[in-house]
Amino acid sequence: MKIWRAVGASVQGTYHQQIGLPNQDAFGSSAVEGGVAVAVADGHGSARCFRSDRGSAFAVEAALSVSRLFAARTDPIVLLSCDQEYLRAGICTAIVDRWRELVDQDLISRGETGISPSSRYDELADQLLPYGSTLMTVIATQDYLLYLQLGDGDILTISQERTVERPLERDPRLFGNQTTSLCLPEAANDFYTAVASVHDRIPAAVLLATDGLVNSYQSETDFHTAALRLFTEDQHLSELLSWISSTGSGDDITVGMLLHNSE
């Protein structure tokens, strides 16, 4: 029996609709060995990041392809003893490398210069910047939950008792519009990670949301209340997110959820 199922939705922000910008978020899910992976990404959307809608789509594609390989090849017992530096050097680096490959292919398809292994730091940054995006990924299996986050956005767990918590430490570098990003040359080292055994305490749900959601609320309490509503009304995700954007941040909002099947 599958113990996890994935749901999600991505909506264009009302402000983006008004000024003619595309939805620059992305969402995806994939079956993996023993479970499912979900990825959510938020393209930066500034004038300098003019291909960030593609960058976020590439981020999700990279995260899911790497997650499938990772889950198939990883011993859960070994994983549960891994620290953040090990994960940054392994799965996080693999995701960044795959994302850069996809960016490189896109550049070449447009007749532009591809990414060279010998590129200087500033040259690499200039090529990656137009595709800049954040990324959140969670792999949920019958043995573990693996949380990965680069940049702003929120990952929340919802307990069986409907308590909302954050499984990852907050990154102190994220404030205002400042964020870490896949477009930075040292992106793999900027990921925050955590691993939890599902045999100890299994959540009813894990929610991943781009910052258009949290920015629609004045307090953490209100944000948590909204997360609980999205969890209990997951069949209406798109409608709820469109309403939240129109009454809140006006930004694109994307939510991915992993729901535990307790039956």
C-alpha cells in the first residue's frame, strides 16, 4: 500500500496577471523507490532574471530526476545518520549540477554560449542569473522524510493532532527580498537539509509553499491557520490559492503537499 500521495497547485498571482507576467513558480511530483517526491520552485522574476519561469521549471525537473536516483540507491539506515554537509555534497550538488545542465541546454538551443567548466565565477553567475530560482524538495518514503530547501518559501509539517511545525532551521540570510538561489555559483552549499524517520513520528502532511503564501498573512499564526485549511480542503487548492493571492500578496502562489495515507 502506498503510504504517501502528492497533491499540488500553482496559480498566477493577481499582480502578475495585471502587468502581463507569466507564473514564475513551478510544481511537480514523482514516484520514487518506496514513496514519492515533491518539488516546488519560485523563479525570482526580476528584470535581470528574465527566464526565471524556465529556471523554476528546470529546478523541479532536476530535483525530481535526482530524487528518483537518490531514493533507489540510498540505504535508509545510512541516510538517517547523515549530516547536512554530507547531503550538500551529495544530493544537493547533484540537483544543482542537473539544473545547470538544463540551463546549458536551453542556452545552446537559443544560439547562445553554453556553460563552460572553465568559466570564471563572474561569467558563470552572468549565465545562470536569468534563470534564477529557489527550490524546495521533500522525499517521503516508508522509512524516512528528507527535506531540502534553497532560498525563501516554507516547508511545514502538520501532525496527526493538527499541530503545525517547521522541520528545518530558518536561514538567517533570508530577509525582505534577499534569497539564496540556484543561480549562485556555490548554490549546493546554501541548501538547508533535515532527515527524519517516519517510524518515530509520522506527520499527517508535509506542505511546501512559495513565499506568495506566507506574504499574504500578517502573522505566523494566521499563516499556520491557512496551511491547515489547505490541508483539510486539498481538493480545492487552485481556487483557494487564487483567492489568497487576490486578497493577499498578489504574487504567484504554489503549494505542494505530501499526504499520509493512514488507512
